[in-house]
Amino acid sequence: MGGSRVVRKGQWLYLAGTRKDGKLKLYFDGNQVDENNYMGDILACEFDWRIGENMQYYDRYMKGELDEVMIYYKALSGEEIQIIKNKK
């Protein structure tokens, strides 16, 4: 997944990602900015699953803060992501 968004220090943004039907989608501020094919098992990984840290290289943390992390049991649609983003 990629994307070319510049985030300035102190700037908050809304980030969401989904996986459904072999597609990974990335959203910034409620708008889809990237989509890739992914057919593998997202849970089949030899590394621990972490938020804010690189799974393959320990002690490489995200520089910033996370707030209101949510994990859903289903892939949200673009419309659902937009609704949740607008409630914040």
C-alpha cells in the first residue's frame, strides 16, 4: 500500500484500511487513496501483529500518536468510513 500524502507535525488525520474480496484499500480523511490486490491470508504471518510498530523489525515505532483505534469484524464500505470520519 502506498500513497503520497504529506502530514505536517501536529496535524491530525483520519486513516482507515480495509481488506475484502482480495482487495486492500487505504483511506485518508475518508477518501480512498489506494487499492491493491491481496489474495493471501492476512493472519498468516510469522511476526506478531502490532499497531504503530514495524512487525519485521522490532523497536521501529511510528513517530506520532494514535487515538481512537477501532478494529471491526467486517470490512467497512467507503460510505461507512466517511460516516464514521464525519462524526469525529
